[in-house]
Amino acid sequence: MISDSMEEGKRDEQFLEESHEATKKQLKDEIDKLTKQYKKILETNKKEEKQNRSDYVKSANNYQENMNSYDYDMKTNTTAIEKIQKEYDESYADLQGVKEEYSMRMEEKRKRDEIAEIMRKKNETENNRMERLVKASEYIQAHWRGLLARKDAEKARKGKKKKKKK
């Protein structure tokens, strides 16, 4: 029995050893398989990382170029805006001067028109007065001539009567 138990122990030991070897082989195959997958993934990741780094560099360069272009455009636009603002300020100052001159000339025109209206009224009054004087002088002249004509006519009549009486 001892021998059976020894034999059985040897068999168990041999079974365990075979089982252990099979497990070891299975684990080694699993490790090899996973190592191959790891290397394949690592290689793929290296390629992707290289591509990603290349894309990153391109993007960074593109971003920097765009920022430089934007800065240049903004500088140009700011310079143009400052120039336009300066021209606007000068034009506005000129406009204010023109407005002041315009209001001054309008005031002068108003005064001239006021003086012209006063002169027109004065001339109208003088013309009315002259017209009345002309009419009065015509009236006086007409009556004076009529008076002279009547006197001459009366002298002529009296002169004819004296001649007839003789």
C-alpha cells in the first residue's frame, strides 16, 4: 500500500508536473501572443504618433502663419483707420470753419437784405412823393398855361374889339 501510495504520489506528481508544463506552455504561448500584439500595437502607435506629431507641427505652423497674417492685417487696418481718422478730423475742422463762415455770411446777407428793404421802402416813399410832386407840378403848369392862354385869348379878343370899334 505504501508502494501504491508512492506510485500514486509519483503519478500525482507526474500529473502535476505535466499539468504544470502544459500551463507553463500555455502561458508562454499567451505571453508570446500578447508580446506580438504589443509590438504590433507599439509599431502602429509609433506610426500614428509620428503622423500626429507631423500634423501637429503643420497645424502649429499654419496657426502661426495665420496669426502673423492677422497681426499684419490688423496693423495695416489700424494704420489705415488712423489715417482715415486723421483725414476725418481735418475735414471736420474744415467743415466747422466753413459753417462759421457760412453763418457769418448769412448774417451779412441778412443785414444787406434788411438794408436793401429799408432802401426799397425809402425809394418807394421818395418815388411816391416825387410822383405827387410831378402831378402837382403838372397840375400847376396846366393851370398856369391855361391861365396864360385865357389871358392871351382875352387880349386877342379885346384887341379885335378895339380894332372893330375904330
